[in-house]
Amino acid sequence: MGHPVMFDEEDQLLHRVRELALNFPDAAEKVSHGIPAFYTTKVFAYYGGSVKVDGEYRRHDQSLLVLLEPDERAALVDDPRCYLPAYLAPAGWIGIDLSDDTDWNEIAELLDASYRRTAGKRRVARLDAATG
């Protein structure tokens, strides 16, 4: 039995994340563990996450999970919009809550950083050539 779907396809924040994430070379989307995952060979972003508080999971449905370099992650960890997602935080992932006031340039930069960590040299070279 698969995971239940834990996102709303009509969510406008998801549509904006999707638009940004799928612009990277060879980026695709799949549903993994009930949430959208953006990937090439490896996942570079998830839409939605959770944290465990007092033994129960609390959803952050409108959030972005990215894998950043340790110094970039450390710079965000104390930001009130950010959280350490259940299961993924020990591997270096961080979540950032999204809202109508989200700075989409910042989100694009976070997606770019996460993509670069996971996509491999050839895809990153293609990205650099396209943006260069």
C-alpha cells in the first residue's frame, strides 16, 4: 500500500515551485511518500515536509525541502521560516515555509544550490552554459 497523497494539486505555491524546479536540465517530478519530489538522478527538492514534536508529526504542507552545503544550511537554520525536516535533516536537508510573501528569487537560489549538489557534473555544466 502506497502513501496517501499529502498535497493539493490546486495549491498555487506548489505551482510556483514546480515552475522553478522543472526549468533545470533533465528535471522531472514524481510523487514520493505522498509529496511532490523534483529530481534528476537524485531528488533535489520536495514540496512539503514535517517535523516530529512530542512524538507526533506536524505537517508543513506549503514548504520546500532542499539539500544545501553545510555553510548555507547553517545560515538558514535559525531563520523562523525554516525547520529541520523529519527523516531528512540528518542528511543535510532543510525546510523553508512558503507563503504569499515568499521571496521567489531566494527560492530559485535555494533550488539552484540543491540541484547543483545532486545533479552531477554534466548537468551542472549544462545549467551553467544555459545561464552563462
